[in-house]
Amino acid sequence: MEGYIYCFSNPAFNNLYKVGFTTNTPNVRKKQINTTGVPLPFKLEFAKKVINYKDKEKTIHKILSIFGERINPKREFFKINLDYIYLLFELIDGEWFDNNDIDNNEDSDN
């Protein structure tokens, strides 16, 4: 199954990064989580379209938990240098998501 793994940041969450997956585009996912419960909007740092996105996300989470700090075991937020997250994404087969090619106002029917 194809989907995206992504890394979001938020200026309200100093040095925390959300690493997750979506079957929509990362921009649609970003729009879904920018709710009234979040003081500032999320920013897409980078994303990749991959096969077996759930397995890849789990692997990334395991590695980030070892080399960084997972803030809550039930949430996808990690305190770690963004460069390290990027290096993990570099190791994963897939196609980089180019945020400049997609309309930032995408909507989802899901």
C-alpha cells in the first residue's frame, strides 16, 4: 500500500517534531491537524511517498525513540534534531514530496 510518511514542526512546540503517515497528501493531513486545539499552524518539513508506509513509520518511530525522546508513547512527537529525522527519511526508498508542486489549499473527501 502506498502512502506518505511526513515530518511536521510547530513553532508552539519548541524542538518537537511530529512524524506520522497519511494516505492523503501531507498538505491535507496538515490541514486536518491544524485545529482549534493547536495555537499555531503546523509546517511540513518534508515527506516521502512510500510503499508499506505503516511499517516504515513504525521503524522510524523505534529509531527516533532510541536516539531522541518520544514525548508520549501514544503520540507521534519526538524531541530530536531535525537533521537526524531527515537522515532517516533519506534511508527510506520512496519519492520525495515536493510541497511546491501541490496546491496548499487541497481538500480531502475522506
